[in-house]
Amino acid sequence: MKSNGRVSKLFVNFLRIVVVLLIVLVLLFIIKWRMNHLFSMMTPDDRKDTTITEEIRSSKEQIDKISSAAKDASEKTTLLKLETTDPDSVAKNLKDLGLINDATAFSNMAKRSGMARYITAGSYEIPEGATAETILKKLTEIGLQKATRTITLEIPYGATDEIIADVVMKEDLVADRVTFLQMIRDAGAVPRIKPGGYVIHAPIKAADLLNTLMGQSGQENPAPQGEQPQQ
């Protein structure tokens, strides 16, 4: 009797295990069937569109990488570090880096144009093949922005070329007095510069400033102040 009871108990336990396994298998079958059903609801066109979209996205990423590499290659630059704003030193630095061919010509251009005084210390990325004018413009961009102002330049009666150069230098309108003085003499400007007040919009190139003083610009200069002395 005892042995029969043990057998029946083992049989019951076996049945329980079988039932549990069957339930697990049924659940797995239902899950698999449900997933297949959901996938079958997608049309072939939907699956095709998804594949095409992925291919387009991948191609676009590759094109962007190639374009970026080509852009970097075409925009080769040289790093220029300026610790001084002296035009002669700047020109020598540019020449040493191979960015210009003639240091003297660059320095003279900066001085005669009046742009030398706007050169600002710092680091600059100079594009390969940039002209001297482009480089000078880049080096003076920040200085020009800071220097923007309007002043009235007073030229006294009987002013000589030396006095005119001093007045201009006092207002900090040119970088080099000697260069501007020579420009006045080369142009024979003294007899053509009338005494009085001149409204100057700085920054201004030295040549444009001289033309304004000689009355050659489109700007109308104010009439001289006071009475002209007797001859």
C-alpha cells in the first residue's frame, strides 16, 4: 500500500511538470505567432521604403564626410601669432612664414595707407595664397572696429606742413608722422589746405584724410572760423 502511494505521488508530480512545460510552450507559441502577425501587416513597399531610407541616410553621411574633407583641404591656412603691432616686425614675421614676398613693400603699404596703427596683436588664420591687402585687412579688422569715431580736426591759420602733421598726429589719425608729412610734401598740399574745422570720420586712410583736407573728397568741409588775417 505504501509503495502504491509513492508511485501515485510521483505520477502526480510528473503530471504537474508536464503541464507547466506545456503552458510555457503555448505561451512561446503565442508570442511567436503575434510577432509574425505584426510583421506580416507591413507591406513589401513599407519594408522597401525603410531600406531605401536607410540607404539614403547612409549615402548622405558619406557625402557629408567627403565634402568636409574637401573643404578642409581647400581652406589650408597658416597660423600667425602677433605679439607686436610694429609694421616692420609684422612684415618680417609674414615674410618668415612665407605669406608675403616683400616685407618692405608690406610695411610701406601699411604705413602709407594709415592702416598700420590698427594692426592688433593676437592669433590669425591666414588662408593660403591670400594677397598682402587681404592679410592687412584681416590684421586690422578688430582695430578698425574699436577706432570708429567722428572728430573735428582744427587746422590753424598759416599752418605749415609740420604743423598739419602734428595736428593729425595729436588726434591719432595716422600711424606714422614722418610718412604723412612726406605725403603732404609730395602732394604739394599746404597751399590747398584751408584753415578751419574739418569733420573726420575715423578710421580713415591717410590718403583719404589728405584728400579731405585738400577739399578733394565729396564731403563739404566747414567754413573757416573767424576772420582771415589781413595780408
